[in-house]
Amino acid sequence: MTQRLDKAVIIFIMTILALNSVFVGQMIISQTNGNSVPTENTDLSSAASEEDTSSIPYITADAIPNLSAWNLTINATRIIKLLDFGTLLLNDSFSIINNDNVSLPYFRFAMPNDWAKNMQAIYGYTMWANRSIPFNHSRVLSEAQDDQFTYYKLDLNPILDNSSRYIVNIQSYYFDAYKIFEHVSTGEWNLPGTENADQGNLYNGIRFNFSKIPFITKPIQKCITKASVVDDGAVISQYIHPSSATYTESTITYSTEYNVSSLNASKEYIRNDPDDPYRVQASLFLRVKPPAMITEYKRTITLDSWYFARVHEEITIKNLGVKPEDPQYNLMDPRVFTCCIFNFYLTVADSQDVSVKDFFGDLDPSSSDRELFTKKRINVYLRVPLFGGDSASVEVDYLLQLDHILSFEKSEFILNTEGVPISGLIVKDFELNIVLPQGGHYQYMYLGNEVITTTQSSTKGVVLSLGKRDKITLQLNNHSSYQSSRIRLGYYMSDFAYFVKPMLFSIIIFIACLCYIGVRTLRKDIVEEVIITRDDEKEAPVELIRDFVEKYEEKTALQKRITELNEKRRRRKIKAKEFDKQRRILESKTRQLIEELSQVKRILKAKGRKYDRAIQRIEVNEETRVIIEQNIKNLRVRYIREKQISKDAYLRILQDYQSQIERLERNIDKEIINLRLIIEHEQKEA
């Protein structure tokens, strides 16, 4: 007994030392955090990510930026296109010839203020643009603003220094720069025999006015203007202005203008002025993807030191289109297909273990030919379609491999990934949280090429503050999928941080091993005081107990062989004649053994209440197991022969029965082990 107490004391001291090592690790982490490499977070984050309109200089009409210093011949093509979910793409292409020897380093143009305020993104590029040559990239800057226009400048790379033709393209994206109305149309999508077949299909009509010429401070020799819609849309002919415009199913072509005078900023510009000779109207409709936006988008990227980054997203999408008078989800009603949002997508490359759910549970594709995710995108299928004004919230979880988004450069780690996954939708309120690994120290963050303002905080500690992490928060408003959303985040890692989690796991395993050793050391005392305490006889009937245990285990082995033999016959792995022969032999041995075991049971029960209770517990568990095995046979008959239950229900019930059998067998084994311990103890004392 003294030796066991000594062992217990030693184990207790080793446990205390292991816990002290955890506290030492905590102190090292705290010192490392305090002595981390100094950051310039405050200064770097002071720069704005986008140009603030209040910083654009206000000018008068006689001081607008112009191109008067150059003799230029300009032809223009203006194409405005309605995209999915209600985004407008305005593409102005200019063909420029420089007629003198003065180099042109930039190109200037203007946008009406009522369009500029709805602008989501603007890009400019030249005929020399090449993704592989950053030097040739061009950038659009807001130069000035007056009561009517906002003036922009595009730096030309390379500059225009000769008389050859030079192509400049300006692409700008707009949202909510139009009017949505109900458009009823009959066509190929009508379903004959439905209640709405005679009324026609209800679509999201979109009507807007715009200038058929770009606004620049130089004359335009020739200007071609068109309006179009994506493949799943079409033109509404009765609302086209002027009536002289020609149209096809998806494109409106307006009359070509020649010798257009330069922008006159002193004249008041009214977008809907009927006397403006360049005012045109386009009217289009979308068949499948109505105007919509993501009202709330919260994204959390949790970086670990090893293997994966965990991403959790909470998204609320709203349909901004029209709503039928009596909206009902009926697949036989054409309005369901023309007014509703069934699904949307997120462009995320190489995602793994994707799960999508809403308030009611998982959202899986409703058809086998649909995929939840592919190599480059995640598809979100809504539980019910959204009519105009309806909204729905979903949660998306997935993993990203760290070696695809994380790199190491000059003693710091660089996270390079999409901050806002592309979805084709406008995001009204966006919040990005990036949780750094344990021991990571934030340095800076870029969105595109701009340093952005972020908020830095810490997560709560998981175990003794060892789980505390830096969390970086970025918030954006009215963000478009057409804006740059690539983020580049830099952080340092302390050398000790890599070993925190492995060390913590090692200590937990070490303490668990100490507890196991302690239990094993004191187990004999427990057996003496609890398991083998005898209140009926001074000496245990060792030979009788051994005889009972051996006969019971032999009976169990025979029953197992019979079960295996039945399974072989069921699978036709043994012939019927051989099966009958072996089964008769096994059953004969089993019956004989059961008779002998019954006699041993009666004698052993008479030796004391403890043995009587042990044998009763074994018998109760055996009978319960027989009942469950019979239930399993009945279940198979109901599933295989009678087809009364489904496969999922059958597997679920079968698994439950098997779990009950395993529990009963463990109870029987426990009683047999207790009897064997009595035998071992008596032999050692003898």
C-alpha cells in the first residue's frame, strides 16, 4: 500500500509540473506579443481606399479641364448594356488621331452628376493594355466637379505622340440609374393550359434616358450609339425613343451622329430634357435574373498556422424587381421563372468542404444535375424563390488551402485573396473579418492598389489566453463586383507561435497519460475494496467461478460460429447440405453446454447474493439481446420483402439496434471481467 501511495504522489507532482509548463508558455506568448515587430498600422490605414468626393475641387464653367492644347480628330462609339441583376455597363470607345507634334499624355471626359452619383466602378484602358505589362496599365482619376458634371482624366500609357490611330476605352458601371416597371409579354415562355397563359408573362422592365454622345471637350467627328441587354433579356419596342431607332431582339441601334460639337458646360444639362437632340431612351427587360442586391454581407476568414483557412459568410440577398399581385410559388406559373431569384453564385476558387444553410437547415441542390460547388464558384440555391421586395439570409462555410492564398516574403506572411467574392450583385453593407493565427501581428492591408482603413481588435482566449488572436475588420458600402476587391494583408509571426498548439496538445496528452497511469496504479486497491468484497462467504468459490466463466465463453463462441454460418448461407458462400451438417453439430454442442451451464448457475447462485445478482444481470442482458436480434430480423423482412419502410429509415433503425446490442455485450463482458478479477485476486493471496 505504501508503494502505491508513493506512486500516486509522484504522479501528482508530475501533473503539477505539466500545468506549470502551460503557464510558462502563456508568459512567453505575452512577452512575444509585447515585443513584436513595431507596425505602422495607424499611418498606413489613414489613407482612404477610394477618392472622397469632398476632395474633388469644385470649379466654374469657364475653368473646366479641356483638351484645347491638342489638335485631335475623334470618333466615338457608345454602347450601354443591361447586365444580370440590373447593373448597367457604359462602354465608350474613342478612336483618336493626333494631328500635330504635341504629345498627348492623358485623355479627359465628363459624366453628368446624376450618373456619377450612381457609378459603382470606372476603368480606362488603351489599345496597348496588357495584363502582363503593368507599365501599360491606365488609371482614371476624378479631376474636378461643377453643378452639372464630374470631370475625369485617363493617363495614357504609352502617351500619344504621333499621328497614328490610338484607341481609348472607358468602362463604367451603374446601379439604380433607371426605372423598374411591370412588363407583360407573351412569347415562347408561356405555358399553355395555365391560368396566366392568356395574360402573358410578367417581366422586370427597365427604362432609362441617356445621352447618345459622350461628354468631351473636343468635337466628335462620328458617333455610333447602341443599347443592348444580356442573352436572357430582350428589347421593349414601344418605349424606344426616338422612334427612328432600329432594334433587334436584344439590341437598339440609334442614328449615327456626325460633327458633334464639344461639351458646352455653360449650358444647363437636363437628363430628361425633351428638347435635347441627343437624349435617347432605352427600354429593356430581364427574363431570368431580376434587379437585386446583397443588403448585408459578413465574411470571416480564420487563418491557422497549418493547412487551411476557415471561411464563414452570412449573406442577405433582396429582390428589387416587380412583384405580382398574388405571388405564389407554383412551378406551373410562368411568373415564378420571370420574376423570381432561384439562386446566385460566389466566385471562390478551390474551395473545399462547402456547406450552405439557412434558418431551417442545409441548402442542397434540388436536382442531381446541379452542383453545390465547382473549382471556381459556389452555387447557392435558395429554399424558396424570391419575388420583388422579398429577401433571404444564408450562411456559407468552406475551407481554403493556405498554400493557395498565403505566401512568405522577406520575413512576413502575405495573404493574397479576393476580399469580396464576385457574385454579379451590388453589396450594400460589407464587413470582412480576418482572424490571424496565434502569434500573428498585423502590419498593413491593401484593397487593390490602395492602403485601406481597418479596425484592429482581438478575439477571446480559448485556453488560458493561448487562443487569443488579432482580428482585422474592413467595412465597405455599395461595393460592386466590378470594383477591385483583391486584398493583400501582411503580418509577422513570432517564432514560438508555431509550437503553441502542438505543445498544448502534447501537454494534454501527457496529463491524460498520467491520469491513466494513476488509475492503473490504484486499480488494485479499488478491486480489493469494491469489486471483491465478500459478504456471504469467507472464501470465494474459485473453481466454480472458473467453470462458469469458461463454459459461458465457450457458449458465446459457439453462438458466434452459428451466426457466422447463417451469414455465409445467406450470402450463398456455403452449400445447403454442408450448412445443415455443420449447423446440427454446433447446435448439438450448444444444447449440451447450456444444460451444463444451467447446473453451474444454480450452484453458484446458492453461494451468495453477489453471484446471484451477477448471473441475473448477465441473463437479463442476454434475453434483451435476443429480443433485439428478433426485431432486426423483422425489420429486414419489412424493408426487403414487404417494402414498408424507406432505405434511410431502415439504416437509421438498424444502426440504433446494433448500438443497443453493443451496449448489452459490454455489460455482459463487464460482469465476466469482474468474476475473473475475483479469481486473480484469490490466486495471488493463495
